[in-house]
Amino acid sequence: MTETLFGGPTLPPAYPERAAWGTAPKLRAWQQDALDRYLAASPKDFLAVATPGAGKTTFALRVASMLIEAGTVNRVTIVAPTDHLKRQWADAAARVGIAIDPNFKNSDGQHGRGFIGVAVTYAQVASKPMLHRAKTEAARTLVILDEVHHGGEALSWGDGLREAFDPAARRLSLTGTPFRSDTSPIPFVEYAEDRDGIRRSKADYTYGYGNALRDHVVRPVMFMAYSGQMRWRTSGGEEMAASLGESAVTKDIVSQAWRTALNPAGEWIPAVLAGADKRLSEVRRSVPDAGGLVIATDHEDARAYAGQLKKITGESPTVILSDDAKASSKIEEFTASEKRWMVAVRMVSEGVDVPRLSVGVYATSTSTPLFFAQAVGRFVRARKRGETASVFLPSVPQLMALANTMEAERDHALDRPEKEDGDGLFNPEDSLMDEANREEKASDSLTKGKFEALDSQASFDRVLFDGGEFGTGGEVGSEDELDFLGIPGLLDAEQVGTLLRQRQHEQQSRKKQRAPETAPAGPAVPDHRMLMDLRNELAKNVAAWAARTGTPHGVVHTKLRTVCGGPPVAQANEEQLQTRLRKLQDWFIGRK
């Protein structure tokens, strides 16, 4: 079995009736397989890696129940990233008969009577590790470390966890995203050296997004990418303009164009929000309680986006801000309601569970793999077979690469050069998700300094799904956009892929019909604008394939020339470019 995040054995699906969070009445196939492996090994430490939405909580609580019944443990400590998740864990545990106190404070000394254990945060443990060590030593303790990669967040946190829970009888570590952008070791995680001499995290059980999708445990995700023309004024007073996602521009220009798109005063965000709401309306035809989430960069933007959504829908969305003491209760109220939209800055971290979320708008400038994976994880939790998820994105290279590698296999590596930045997995300049949450800004580099967004226009770019790209672009509100916004909300992954290819074929046919007939006389004159568009489209697809396979762009272009024939891209004609694009599409969907 692979030991990486998005890998693992292929198991027959087990799709239990939906129940309250963490309390499925029977185990899915992967959960049973992981449980069998755990019971056979009876290890002191066990690391389970499962994609967000797969059901890590149900697995962990089943392990806890069995260890308590067997008398192996008589106390349970759950460590979670946030206060909200402490309560969420306690509620889930109560539904299976395990009494966990989420209100325990370090100053209390002891948890409340009637409880078998406590739920605490990583920060709580790090601040008083000896207190928690004493509690751990006082009983046969099972420690559940939820999203254990937080243990590598700071030296003091890692040291605190080791000090507090070294005496535990059992430790069960859980994560959906074990990779981090740093190289700090994660406590109680085993590292093994690979063939390149790099020490990588070694999971005891792994269940990735690809397997979960095949088992219908998670929803298929369609990424709706929007581009458009942006105009801004730099700190030096220079007026700049660029197309969002334009190739062959500097990182600074990409960032500034991206920032301009997210500006609430422009036209890009309202157009994308309107498109997302149309998509939500379509999904609600078959999933009446489906909800949407806008992930904003900061408080000011969140409030502005909420105001725009109210204009679009006539309904005030739920707004979740990081300094709001009522944030957890607002999330719970939204979860139980049928309201259309929620706008959030901070409360989108690991495990925040709102199963009815089906449509998302990624309106933040964070591009770390950790944040992206956790954000998308809010939408993939399936309640019944056939539900789909749609995430609306700015069409920028960083996000396109991440969207095209949803099934990429990653481990946490300890031995990486600190200047490595080729694949986006290590970049000390980027904020990790938790840093973004704490600062309430997704990227300081994009929110500081003098900058003035002048104008933004949105256009529909394409749909990314299962490593493939679909659509030929179109104006906002056009038939080309509505083709994809109107895809039914209840489809399995194969049906989504089939329908996307069908819609793309229809768009290409329409464009050919719209094209003016060429004059019969004289030699054909190449359309240089069309050739440039095709070259740009080919470059985007090659970049996506390179990101997915880890192959250099030049090697991909060379292979395409070998397979399809023809000269280099700069000298290729329309037919030759189209042939290469079709071949890339074949590769994306598994055809050779």
C-alpha cells in the first residue's frame, strides 16, 4: 500500500446511511480496513491519513470505543486546532456514548465530573505541557491528535506535545493534509528515508481523494475558472493592465492582477458571485438545502462580498469573522438552516464541517497547498451518491496548478532545501493556513504597500475537472458560461466528465458556425490572433500536465511533437496546434 496522501488501496465502497457528524452507524470500507489494521497491530502510535470529508472522526471514535470497552484505556484526550473543533469533537463523541469535556481550561486542573476525558487545543497543550503530562500519567490515556501536522507548526508546540503525551498508553494521529511548507518534524510521526535520501512521513493507513472519489465517499469537484481584464496603479504611480492568468508575465504582475480581481469595488467579484449563485440555484434543484461559501481575504472584503450577495439574492448571508465570539454558533446555525450563502475569513480550517456546502468562491489571495486543500475540503463531504461540488477560482497559474493536482501524492518531507520553490510545496515567503487565519490576511505580500485597483472585468475562462480542462471561454452571461453553470447538481464523477466533454464539443461547434466563411479566392491568410490564442491555450494545458506529472514543460512539448508531428509551437499552424490540444485532453482523461 502506498504511504502517501493521495494514494492507497482500492477498496469496494461502503456508503452508510448519513448520520450526525462522526457517528455513521456502520463503517465505510476504508474505515473498516483501517480499523482491522489497527487492531491487528495494536500499536502505541498510529497515523491515519484520509482526505477531507472521508470520515476520519468516525474511524477515530470507533477506535476509542473499542479501546475503552476492552479496558485498554480509561481516559481520552482529543487535541484539535481550534475551539470550534473541540466542541465539534465533543458533540460527535457524545453521540457514540463517549463523554468529552470541551470546556476544560488549563486553570481548571481537572475536567468536569461525568466525563471520561477532554478536548483541548494544540496551543493549550503547548502553554502547560506538564499539566497535561500529569493528567496523561494519571490514567491509561488514549490521545487523539486531530490534524497532527499542527504539531510541527512551532518548536515549542512540538516540544510541548512530546512532553505532555509521551506517557500515553495509545496515540492516534489523524490528518487530511500531512504536507507542510516547512521542515519541522511532526511529533509521534514516523519518518522513513526514500531512495533520494529524503526523510518522508510514513502513514500506517492512507485513503486519498482519488480512492474516495472512486468509492463515492467524496464529491467530484469542478473548478470554475474566471479570467478577465485588470487595471491598477502601482506604488510608483504607474498604471498597469493585464489579463488575469495571462501567461509570460512576472509573478508581481500576476499578484497585482489577482489582487485587483478580488477588490470588492471592481466588476470581477460581483460577476463571479452572480455566476456562483446561478450555479447554486441549479444545484438546489436536486439538492434543496445546498449552500455556498465565499472564502475572503480579510474582514473588510468579507463584509463587502456579503453586501454584494445580498443584492444578488435578496438574502443576507451568514458572515463569519475571526474575532466574532459567536462564530461557532453562527456556523452551527448555518449548518442546520437552508440559507444560501456564508462568507468567512478564518473559520474554514480543518474539520469545520458543513456537509451541505456545495458551491464555493475562492476569493482569497492565499496559494499554499495546505490552505487550498483545506479550503476545497469544505465542499467535498458527500451525503448521498451523486452530489457534486463547484469551486469558483481566479484563473491564475498557482491555483490552476493546485486544482489540476487534486490527486497528487504528497508526504511531509524533512530534508528539503529552504530555497526550493519549483513545485510550490516549499516557499517560506507564503503564509501557512493557520498564519493566514491568525493574521486575518491571506498573504501580507499582497495586502501591504501602496496600491490602487482601478478597474476589473470578468470573463468565463474554463472548467477544470479530474486533471482535464473544458470550455472555450466566453463572456459573463453568455451561452458558453451558462452551459457549465447549468450542469445538474446530482451526477457521479463519470457522468460529470462525459457531460463536460459534451458541452465543450457543443461550444466548439457553435464557434465554427459563428466564424465567417473565408473568401474562396487566393491563398488562406493565417489569423495571427487566433494562433496566439491557441498557443496560449496550449501553454496552459502543457503547464497543467507538467504540474500533474512532474514533467518539465519542454519535455511535454517534445513528446507532443513526437506523437502529433509538426514543427515547434511558434511555427505550428492552427490544425497542428488543435491536434496537440486534443492529444493533451486524451492524456488528461486517461487515453494514450
